[in-house]
Amino acid sequence: MEKIAFFDAKPYDKESFDKINKKYEIIYYESRLRPESARLAEGCKAVCAFVNDVINAKVIDTLAELGVEVLLMRCAGFNNITLSAAKDKLKILRVPAYSPYAVAEHAMGMILALNRKIPRAYIRTRDFNFSLVGLTGFDLHGKTAGIIGTGKIGQAFIEICKGFGMEILAYDPYPADIEGVQYVEVDELFKRSDIISLHCPLTRETRYIIDENAINLMKKTALIVNTSRGQLIDSEALLSALNDKRIGGAALDVYEEESGIFFEDNSDKIVTDEVLSMLVNRPNVLITSHQAFLTEEALRGIAEVTLQNFDDYLSGKELKNEVKAQ
């Protein structure tokens, strides 16, 4: 029975993979994959990793030295991997899609909560404060949603926006044929949109796609929503704009420096990230803990595709979800 070293394992990971797994011995480790923990994979043919694991040249060399042949990413993103170091050493397989509805629905949920001040209202009513002062939002109907990235998640989000009666603008280097969607240049999208939602991968071109210049093009009432990758937004530029009231608000399920903070209970620790601390304290910012993917359907899909990727590798089949090392 082949062994898989599973890093950064959470209870919901173990539950979803154990339901699907019938063939392999999965060894679960709570620690993240990084240079100090890579040797835990000794005796395993595959390693299963996640978005905040550190998969640099040192980790890759250690895994290859131990005889690991496959890196199974149980996520779509792979920006945390030094691909050049993996060439001719490890096969890298990912989960390009699981439940696009999970992420798209969470994005809309965050917009509704931020716009209609639902978290603030919930906290008030727990103290029997039923005042409506400061809880005014705006109708989504008739407003303009700007979607950056129109892959499966972006398209699912577009359909949700249509259901609210919103006008849809989109930006993507590879436009799709979507009824009722107007593709525009990204600067025009920034200028015209009331809601800006990010659904694109993190690449050299998209890193800080929302920066000081982009924010300066936006409406002062615009809401930014990010359920994709933290480094799509320059957090310091966003904080500055919030402080200067140059932007309406932000809903963030991801953060550019989230490694070591997100997915963990830090309630009894002092978080020294000052930008994150200030964002958390802004009344027009809503932050969730990289949980947009977290539905039963998505977890099942992730487990199924991850294990199927390993099946395909072992049986010599075409690796349709392979990430090619540069």
C-alpha cells in the first residue's frame, strides 16, 4: 500500500479524505510542509500539501532525496511552489476545480454582510441594541459588478450577480462567451464598478492588480471582494484608501501575508502584523479565514480529484492536472 504524507491536516481534511480513500495509507501531520518538517515524508511516495505550505527548493530537494515522487496539491493555486526546482525531481498535480459555487456563494455572502452591516447588527442585538443608526446599505439591484477573472468561479459569481439584477462588467485576457457580460479593459472596470470581485489566479501579471493607482480609479463607494489570492491586493494601499475614505469597503477571505495566521487559532497570541490588525479593526472591512472553499461538496471534490491524480500517476495515465515545472 503506497503512503501519502499529508501536511497541514485539519479535522475536516481527514474526514473528507478518509471517506474517499480506499487504496492508500495516509499519514496526517498537523504541521505545515516546510524545510523543518519535510523529512516527515520519509517512506512516502507522495506528499499532499496546501496553499500556505512552503515548497521551496530546499523542501523539493529533501522530498526528492527521500524518494517522494509526487506532490499532490489539494488546491488550485501553486504560487507557493518553486517550480523551477521541481523539474525532473517531482511530478506536481493539483485540483484545478472543485466546487466553483462554494467560492462564488461565499463572495456574494461577504458582499451582502459588508454592505448591509450584518455582523455589526448581529453584535448589537446580542446586547439588545436594536438601533438602526449606522446600518444603512445600498441596493445591489441596478448596480454594476466588475468581475476580474471569468473562469468557472468567476462565471458562477456572474450568474449570482445576474440574479440580483446587476449589470456585469468583466476583465480577463481570455474572454469567455457569456450572455449579458461586457468585457472591458481593467481600468474601465475599476472606474465603473460598484462591486469589484477578484476570481483570477495569482501570476506575475496579476500580483497587486489592485494597487494605489487602481484604487484611485474606483468610486469612493466601491466595495472590493477578494476570495482568490491575497497578493492580488496591495494591503498597505488598501488600508491607506480605507483610512482616507477613498473606498467604500473591503471583504477579504484571503490576505497577502496570511501564512502562519490563517487556518490557525491565534486568539491567545499577539498578532504582530500591523496592517492586518488595522484592517480587522476597520468598521467597513469584513475578513474571513480563507474559508470560501469550505463546503461539504467542495471538500469531497478536492479529496476525489487529489486521490484520482495519484491513481493516474501510479497507473501511467495522462496527468491532465499536472503543473509543469519550468
